[in-house]
Amino acid sequence: MTVRTCVGRVALVTGASRGIGQGLAVRLAAEGALVAAVGRTAKPGDGSYAGSLAETVDMAAAAGGQAVAVVADIGTAHERRRAVHEAEKHFGRPVTLLVNNAAAPRAFDLRFDGMEEDAFRAAIEVNVWAAWDLARLVIPGMLGDGAGWILNVSSAQATPRVGPPYSGISSGGACLYGGTKAMIDRVTSGAAMDLHGCGIAVNSLAPEAAVVTPHAVSAADLPPDKIEPMETFVSAALALLTGDPGTLTGRIAYSLSLVKELSVEVRSLDGRTLVEGWQPTEIDAKRLLTRS
């Protein structure tokens, strides 16, 4: 795999105040990217969960990198345009790394026969259209620069429910969340085809197991064999954000599987140390998922 550098590239990461988005923002900054951390929670205590953009910026600085907080609700078109404008104005160059991580509330409690229109429309707007719209906003800059990388964060919930019997699934049918993630996977592969040859990679990455975040913990009781550290997902994401756009594109990938396939070094969020027990040769193949 041909590896590109992200040093000096402007990265826009949505949902960067906590969880996966925060981890991605910190690691990209540690690798030399100029990170625009986008989210709604500006400072500690502003949100329902732990984490804030202020903390993300501080973590990026501690990792030796640069990040700026961009407080924006990507569920609205003018806020998306403003986020891109602020990122490019602050760093003085176009966004060439886009990570679509933010997601609407998962609403696992809403069954198919009890779905509310407001929840449905919010999920489509944030999980699908916002990612598409942000890509449209930054692609001209990527084309002008000659290269770009778009990463859509997906989920194993995108895979179909198989049964009957249907058992052991704490999130139920997950029609809304899983349906939007299935759509973003399909959009990813189509966009990769449409943009192939332009120097722009478009990929989708889902955690192989649950990445432990405050939101994930609140949504489900997670046994040890169903979780993975933040660092495996982030390291896999970095591989997709630095790969050759001519060949590493159109992938609908899982984190641990990609780590093993590409022999990705799994490093701490500051990039300074290897994470023991989670290197490619150390990951148990039984943990890997197979997409049908």
C-alpha cells in the first residue's frame, strides 16, 4: 500500500467533541494534519455526555498537533457551509481530509411500527445528507489540490438482521440507524466510482466491535469480547486517510479486519507508542466479522 502523509493537510472531523470523532481528531493532529474539530459541545459541561471541543483541542496540542474548535450543528445546511469556511479560513488552505463521523441519536427504542417522522428526517439529514453535502463542499478544493480523502464512519448495524429466530440483539431491529448506515455504505462505493481517477479516495469504516464511548455504554451492555479499543479503529481510519486514492478507495471496511489486512500498526492516540495486544498479528481472527 502506498502511504501518503497528512502533514499540513486540513482535516475536518465532525462529531469531534467526544468518542470516535475526538480520537480521530487527536490522532490526525498528532500525525501533522491541521484539524478542524467540528461539534456542538464547545466546553466541558455543555453536553449530555463527557467530552467537548475544548478538550479535543487540548488533547491535540498535548499530542504535538494543531486543532481548532468549530462549534456547528451539521444538521443544517448553513452550519455545514460555515464549518467548512471557518476551517479553510483559519488554516488558509482547502480541506483535503474529510471525516464524516457525527450521527443523529440512534433511537433504538423506536420500532419500525412506532417510527416518528421527526426522528426519521433528522437521521437522514445528519447521517446521510450532511455527509454527502460536506463532501460536495470540499471536493472542489480537493480537485484543486490534486488529492483528497473522504472517510464515512459506518456501523455493523448496517448489516441485515438475519432470522428467525431473532435473539440476543439488544438494539432491536435498528431500522433507522442501521438503514442510514447501509445507505452511507452504498453512497460511499458509488462516490468512489464517480470520483475515481480524480485523486480522491472515498471509504467507509465501521468498528469491528463496539468502541467503548459514553454513548455506546449507555446504549448496550457490552461483554469484553464485543469491544475494541479506540486505537484500533483510529489506526485503521488513518490508513484509509493516507492510502493511495487510486487503489485504496471504495472500501466498506471493518476496523480489525483492515488492521490485519493492511498490517497497520496500532498506536496510541498521540502516535507515540504501540498498543500492546492489538497489533495485526495479535488480533484473534474470531473477532472478525464477515460481511455477506
